Amino acid sequence: MLARKKSIYRPRTPLRVIPKTPRPTPHPSQGHAHAHTHEKPARRETSEKARDPVNVFCRVRPLQSEADLTCLRVKNGTTIALNPQDQLLHHKQQAGAQREIQYIFKHVFQPDATQQDVYGAVAQPLVENLLRGRNSLLFTYGVTGSGKTYTMTGNLRHRGIMPRCLDVLFRTISDYQAKKFVFKPDKLNGFEILSEADALLERQHEMNQRFAGAGRFGGRNKDSDPEIASQASVEPTPLLGLDEDNMFSVFVTYIEIYNNSVYDLLEDSGIQKTLQSKIIREDANRHMFVHGVTEVEVKTVEEALEVFQMGQKRKRMGHTVLNAESSRSHSVFNIRLVQAPTDSQGEAVVQDRQNITVSQLSLVDLAGSERSSRTKNTGVRLREAGNINNSLMTLRTCLEYLRDNQQAAATGLPPKKVPYRESKITHMFKNYFDGEGQVSMIVCINPRIEDFDENMQVMKFAEMTQEVQIARATPMKADLGLTPGRRKANKLFKIAVNNLNELGIPEAKDLEVDVGLVYSLGPDFPSYQMDTPEADFRIQELMHYLEQRIEKRKKLRCNLDLKCDSFRQMLMNLDRDNLQLRTELASLKAVYKQERDRSAALEKKVRIHESSLDVLNNTLSKRDRQIEELTYKLNEKESLLTQKEHEKEKQKKKFSSKLAVESDKNKREFELKLREQRAKLQERMRIKDEKLRLVSNILQSEDLPSLPRSQSSEDILNEKDRAPFSARTESSVPATRTDIYATPRHGMAAANNRHRRSRSAGDKWLEHRAANPVPLGTIMQPYLKNRKSVTKLTDLKELTGHGANKYCLVSQEADTDGDVETKLYKGNVIPTCGGGAQVVFNDVECLKQKSPVHSPTRKRPSNGTLSALGGSGPLPSTVTSVQDVASRCNLGIEGHSSKKSKV
């Protein structure tokens, strides 16, 4: 079905193309006279071509400092005015005032103009000419330090004209580039077309050299240079008007002219190796080219900029007084675009080098003119400056001669010979000035007042250059009779076939598309005048044109017969296929009816199942709601259970604390009773020991002392108990009555009870308390200023080492009602003669907290009795209290209740 509509792939009618009519060679019998007569019309035809003036633009560099004075003023977008009055500030005033001098350009760029503004106005039309097959020349001219190199190449932040041209060019031809090495330079300023096999061998050879690290770009890094990446980062808009049926390739060359010698900056040699000078030759088409120059094929803008950076490293730069990085040579960067038409299918290049179109864009960065009086150059720099000035003077002379020849042609005077060969720069671009392309120039101006004289000369040169007229070149394009748009049509056809293959249509592989010849004999006959002196030449051209039309008609006739035969065969095949398809259609209708009935039955079953599914979904939703309700109730029960568990734990902790308090209370009571019983037993043992000692003394002594009968042992004990109680650290053994029994006294250290410490030093307390005291809840709280708290006294240094003069023993116990009762026993720490200290208690404080709830009274235990010497009987309350205090002091000071004698 698609083959029947193949005519839809035929594009619109092609544009009118002027056929290339080669110049007929004269017949040998005509001799030299005919050759001479043919040459004159050619010259006249050249003189009758349309001419365009050299486009001269002006760019003003911004002042480097605000303090600098300027010698020019930009009046509008095309006019600049030089003011000589500013120059007279450094000289004597001359008679008569000088007026400002105005110069008109095609466009004047203000100091704040961007690189994009300069490119859009100057270079973009030249790139369009390059795509259309026309040559273009752009060079920058000005004094040193005026911004020529910045305008042409730019820097990292502001790209110049050259990288922008490359970027736009590659973005325009990105989808139409030929594979590498399809076009190959022939070393004679031309190109040849390689077959696909030869191009593949060349690509493999280059890849092997790159992997081996040999060749021109073998040692380059895979990572791109940040400078190159920054210059290729902007995305410009591709240009329109590209011939989509052509294949394109881009070649670049980079040369410099140093001391009037041409050098190839891309020559395949080391950077340290000296470059060899090249010569300028003329090719078969009388075009000038550098013989043996290296032409590098590039496929991306990054690759082109990398090639440029390699040549830039070899370019000669120098330091002068006026410019830190001054170009000491003229640099020429050529961008050559090679294009050739594709075959009838739009896939491969036509293997005929006669159909190749080569266009070139030359970007020339001229070295700045300079005066040795200002630059202070000597030696090599002076010689370089002389050659630069000579080449620029030759360029100016050539342009002046061209202008004079154009003016002389109008008056009929003989033309002057233009001295192109006096300088390499003019010899190289001779074809451009003779009418082989468009010429543009950017004049860079430094507005400082110090450069007034140089700017004046530059302005005069620019004014003279605008008067030169260049013949407009008309590129010739070969007409192969192929269908315009065939490449795009073939591409769309392949996409459609792939889509049909993906859909599973087997007939897609048999489809064909016709993008063959265009049935046209070419343009109309040109208008000829047979009564002119050039009649013979015109007749020869007409005969050649008719022969081409006849040959093309034969070719189209053969092609038409083939298409008619194929179309007749296609109709017969379609008729046969149509009959077969009708039979298949009848059978398919019966099958379709059966399938439709079966589908209706299945739909009925589906509706029944859907209704049952609805019922099940409703039941499921009810069950889900019930589950949610039960889950909510379960969560409530769990929360109540958790709350009860917390209350249970709280009650358990409360009763555990009460049980611990009661246990501690009972333990303290049992310990107290145990100490009392031990004290009683020790007192009885002491009394017995005293009796035995007295008896022993009586038996051993001869003279018995007189002992009053009225004083018995019980009286002695009572008298001892009534004596003031003292606690000491050295010994707690009571002394005997030496005045009665005349026995030696041991254990009591001598101390002054009236010892007073200086009140200016302040009281220092030693608080003796339990390790884990019960917190007090009383209103009155004990306050001891400047105190030291301890839990145990086992060493003398703990009592005397802190310099304490007050002692406080904190005792806590529970009364019969279960309330905590805190007692503070206070005393003075008095030093002894043996270097120790003893505590004399003088105060007791009792802190008690009563519960507001009335508790039943409990019976207090009665005080224990102490046995006397001869029997047992109750002791007075004072003796019991004193013994209680003594036991507590012994426990507090020495850490135990047993009495030890210390010598």
C-alpha cells in the first residue's frame, strides 16, 4: 500500500540552478587569433560583474584607567570624530584652531560592545557565505595593544570571533557531516573523495597512531582543556539555508607570517623543533595557497579549538613597552568547508571530485604597527617591528593601487601593476582582492591621547580601504538532476519501514521509495544576441548547452521506460493480491461472526461475576468494620490493664520502702540492745577485775590503807559515774581512785578544759554522720558554717588534720511512733599533750517530725540495770544516759564500741 503512494515522498520543485558551462577550448584551426578574441569578452564580463566595497568596521577599546584622556569621540553608530585639541595639551599652541576630523565606517562598536555584538554584525554573514560556497576574508588592523587578538580569539570569559564562527558552523552542519576521511586533501589546494573502504582504513590507521602515542595528536590528553571547554560552552542558534542533500567536512589550517616568511603552526613536529618556512604557490584554478601546509579535519568545535591551541603554543609572542604580550607575526586561521552532493538515495557522496565545492573563511590577526621611538625595541624586536611595518605598508600600497585602478578604468587610463608579491600577506590573499570572495576589516582603536598619531594613520588607511571595490563572486553549483530533499525523504522512509517492522507487518521489507531523477531538462535558454562580436563564442556555448539537454533527455527517457514497466508490473501484482485478499476477507467475516457471538456470551458471564464480586466486597467491608471495632475495644482493655499494672508497681514500691524503714528501725533497736548488754557485761568484768586487783594489792602490801567502811564499791562506782564524761581519741579506759588505793593512774591524757581558740579564725566544724542519712522534713534545719562532713573516724589525722575545733555527731533513729528523730551531739575539740585531741560534749539538739495522724501510744522499753559489785540492781537515769552518750562517742570517734587501752 505504501508503494502505491510513493509519490508523496517527492519533495517540492527544486530551485533554479545555473549549470556549470565549462569554457570551450578553441579548435586548433582557429589559431591564436581566436584565443585572443575569446579573452577580451571574458575580461569585459569580469568588469561588468557587481562589486561590493570592503566592509570596514571600527571597535573602540575601553580606557584602562579613568585618569586617561581620550583623543576621539563616538558620535553615532557609524561616525567617529578625532579631536586634535587634546593632542595640543602636550605641545605649544599653534596659530589658528583645528577642527575635529570625522571618519565614517560601516559600523562603530562602542567601548561597552560585547563579543556577541561584534560577531553578529561582522562574522555571522561571513559564516553564511561559507555555507553557500563563497570565500570570505576578515582581518583585524590597528596599533599594538588596541585589542586585535582579543577581538579575534577572546579569552576564557569572553569568546572571540573565531570560536563563535566554529561553534555556529558545527551546530549548523551537525546532522549532515560526512564520515572522517571521506574527503582527503590532495596537497594541491584541492580534495579527492575516498571510497568507504579506503576511508575506513584511514580511520583505523589514525586510531592506531593515537593509541600508540604517535602522530600529531597522539600525546594529547583525553580530558578537554578548561579553556577550550569554556570557549565552546555557549549554544548559538544554527543558521538557515543549508543544502540538506550535501555532505560536509571541515578542515582547518593555522599559519603565521614572521619576518616575511610563512610557517605552518600545525606541522607534525615537536614543539621545541624549529619550523620550516613554506612557499606560496598557485593551483590549477589560479588560486594562491601555501604549499605543504597541514590541513586537519575536525568534527567538533572542541577538536577545532584544541588544534588552534596547539598552534597557538608555537606562535611567536614578545614583550614590549606598549604591550606585555605583543604578537610578533601575522597569524592566519583558515576554515575550509568541503561539500559534495549525495547520490540518488541520499546516503553516500557522489564519487566525482568535479562536484566538490570548497569554500574558505580566512581569519587574519595582523600584528600591530608600532614606532620604535615609543616601544624602545632593539635587536631582534627592532627587526621584527621593521618587517611588520613593511608588510602593513605593502598591504596599504596594494589597496591604494586597486583604488587607483578602479578610478583609472572609469577614465580609460591604463591600470597599474599591483605589487602583491612584495609581501607574503598580500601575495597569499591576492585572489580575494581580485574578486574571489568578500573582504571585511575590523579597525581596532585605542582611544588614549598618547596614540593620537597612530590612530590618525589607521583612520586614513581605513578610509582609503572603504573606497576599494571587490568583484562579487558567484559560486557555480553543478546540477546532477537529482531530487532535492532526497536525503530527508529517504530518512523518513526508513523510519516508516522500521515502525512497520516493529508492528509485525511482513510486507514492510518489500517497500521501496523512489527518490530518483527530476524530470526537467534544466533552466530556460539564456538570452543571446547574435549580432555581437562575441557571436561565435556564444554559438559554441549554445551548442554545448543543447548537447547537455539532449543527453539528459535520453537519460530521462530511459528512466521513464523503466518506471513504466515497473509500474505495469506493480499493477498486475496488485490485481492478483486484490483477488486473494477478497477471498480471505470472506472467510474472515465468518470467523468474525463466530468470535462476536462468543464474545457476547463471555460478556454475560463477566457481568454475573461482577455482581457476585460486589456482594463479596460488601461483606468484606462489613468484616473490616467489625475488626476495627474489636481492635478499638482491645486497645482500651490493654490501656486499662497497663494502668492497673502501673498502680500495682507504685503500691509495691511504697510498701517496699515502708518495709525497708521498719527493717532498719528494728535492726537499730536490736543493735542498741546488743550494745547495752555488751556494755553491762564489760562493766561487770571490769568491776570484778578491780576487785581482784584490790585483793591482790592488799595481799601483797604489808601496810593496809585506811578505807572508810561507809564507802563501798557501789559508792565508788556511783561516784565515778557522776564524774563528767569525756570522750578522747587516745584512750577511753576509766581511771581508778589513786588517792584511795595509792595505785598508779594510766590512760587519761592531760588536757586543758579551759582551752579557747582565737575567735578571729572562725569555727570549723567536723560533722560526723551516717553514709546514707534520712532526709529531714523538719521546719528547723541544722546549719553548720565552714564544715567538713565524714562518715567514719578511724584515724587521728581525720580529726586533727582539718583544723576543726568543733565536733558534731548526727544520730538518727525511729521512735515508738515510727517517726524519725535526729539528735546532734555538739562538743569542742581540745588538743592533748600527747599530740592528739579529745572531744568535750557541751550541747545536744533534738529534731523531731510528728505525723498529723494520731498513732496509738507504745510502751517504751525500760532502761537496763547494771549489776553492782555484790549483786544486781537498777542504775540511776543519769548513769544510763551517760553510758549511752559514752557508747555513742566511742562508736563515732573510734569506729567501734569496744574499749581499747592506748598508751
